[in-house]
Amino acid sequence: MDLRLAAYAVCIEDERVLLARHVAPEGETNWTLPGGRVEHAEDPFGAVIREVAEETGLDAVVERLLGVDSRVIPAAERRLPGKPELQNVGIFYQVRITGGLLRPEPNGETAESVWTPVPEVARLGRSSLVDIGLALARTVPATGHVPTVPVGGLIRH
């Protein structure tokens, strides 16, 4: 089994959430939260700030830890055939934007980032990370955990 540790930013301002349009090398596209892999020996707290800057061009500060999600993606559902199942551990932070200019990720997989009205999110093809992050931000559970978000339809791994 592969393991991926990632940190994600949940930034909601004026009933809009900051989303990033991810374009995979194979050309598949979906909306997700700014964030990504925690590098070797990197603190997830620093990783989320770095990822927001890299993917969106914006400066952010962490306001609070929202929670952690752990899910196993079966080998048959991974984008690259022949890979083993993947445990994805995501750490979600509430962040606030403090500056910068919104732009696409240079030489990266984030084609654009946009402020999206929260009610419109349900109509987007998106990563399950978006629904998890919004549920954590809405409920702020003391345990830092929300029920599993089913994958299918407009929601992908």
C-alpha cells in the first residue's frame, strides 16, 4: 500500500470558497482545495501555506486546524494502472488570505483558482476533498472528523 500525507486549505470568505482546478497529466480535470503533498521532513502547517502560494499566488495564514481525513483508494480506482491501493491522509486547515494576486500555478497542475459561491459547489465535478473541507468548516467537530464522503457522480477521489 502506498501512503500520501497532504495538507489542504479551506478558505471561505463572503460565502465563497477558494477552489483550484486541477488538471492531471492525463488531461482529467476537477475542482479541489488548494493544497497537496507534505514534503519529506516538512511540517504540514508550513506545507499548506506553501501549497496555497504555489497553486494560487496568494499569501495565507492558518487560523485553525479543522480536522483529518483518512481514506483508502483501491488499486483499481487509482489513475495509474498497476499501482497498489493508496491511503490518503489529509490534514485540513482553515486559512485566511492576507495578500498576493490570484494566478494559475506556473508549470504546475493547477490551471486556475477561483472564488466559488458555496451553493454552486454541488454542481461542480470535484474531489471529495472539497466536500470534506466544507463539512469540517461548517460543523467544526470537536473530534476533527466527519463521516466518509462517498465517491461517485460529480465527486472523485
